[in-house]
Amino acid sequence: MFNWAVFLTLVSTSIPGTTISSIMLNKKSASGKREVPIIVAIILQMVFLSIFVALGVALINKINLNAENIYISSWIEAALVGIGCSITHVLIYYGFFKPLLGKAFYKIEKHRNSVGIANRILYASVVEELIFRWGILSLLLWITQSVLISIVVSSLIFTLAHYHGSSIIGKSFTLYSYIFIGNMLVGIICGWQFYDNGIFAAILVHMCFHLTLYPFEVKVLKK
């Protein structure tokens, strides 16, 4: 039986993020006109997201999850895992990749910062988790019946989706390596937290990632 309470809860959670994202992405053109009205952009994003949310809801009972434990089991665990994942990424990114990336490093920082911290917390952290973990990972769990395979494959899909944005930064083996390692790290940790601790745990881990990065990039850009 389709759980409408879970569906509406998760879709409602994404409204702030899709609203901010639609406003930021739908900037005025040189003529002063918007290509698509903001309300239309919001509705289109919500419809797209709803497909993945509905997919996850439909598969709840088929992947050993139920309505009572999907939200989050332990906030403390999610926060600690999120902090650990974020610190690991900071060490890898600023400690290892920064000198190797050269000019691309500053392009990455500027691109991330231009997205806006509110957009990254409310949209990237929430909407991406509902799509890649709640929807896609749930589907893979149902198909493969393997937690490990499902987490790895969904993380690969998550990583591939982020390669598109790198086109404005540049093309190099080092850049692609960072995108792969950074996103696979977040994808695998969030996937594990979703299955073991609930979808809101995965969202919290993703939020910690952006919140930890933000002060570092602000400091870099000030220089």
C-alpha cells in the first residue's frame, strides 16, 4: 500500500530548496525577461523530484525499510558521520588536490561559492539525497538485493551527474580524479547512512559536507 504520509513529508521537505534553486537558476536575460516563469520552474522541479520520491515510497517494504524507521534512527550518529566525512574530504581536497589542481582549484572555489550556501544546504543536500539515495538507491536495492552493490552503483551515478558541472571549470585528469574521489566518498557515506540510519541521516551528512567546506572557500576567495 502506497504511504502518502511519507510521500508528502519528503516532497514538502524539498520545497524550500527547489524554490531557491528555481529563483537562482532562472535569472533575467539581457532583455530583462525570464525564459520560464519561476512558478513554472518550481512546479517542473517538484514534478521531477516527486517521481523519485514516489519510487522510493513504493519500494519501502520491498527493501527491508518501513515507514517507522525511514526518517532517522540516530541524529548523533548522523552528525558524527557527517563531520567525519567532511573532515576527510577537506584533508583530501585542500591537503592533496589543491597544489595539483592549479588554477582549476580557484575556479572550483568560485563556482561552489556562486551557487550560494543556502542553495547548497536546502537544494543539493535535500533534493540530491531524495533523488540518488531515496529513489535510485532504493530501486537498485530492489533489483540487486545487495546493499554493497547498490550503494556503489548509486554513488557512481551520483558522481557522473556531477561531471557535467565540471565543464565550466576545465578538463584534466586531476580535476576528474578529484570529482570522482570527492563525490564517491560522499555518495558511499550517504548511501550507508540512508540504509542504516534513514534518509534524513543522509541529508544531514550531505549538509555537513557543504557547511564544513563553506568557511574554507570563503577564506580562499578573500585572499
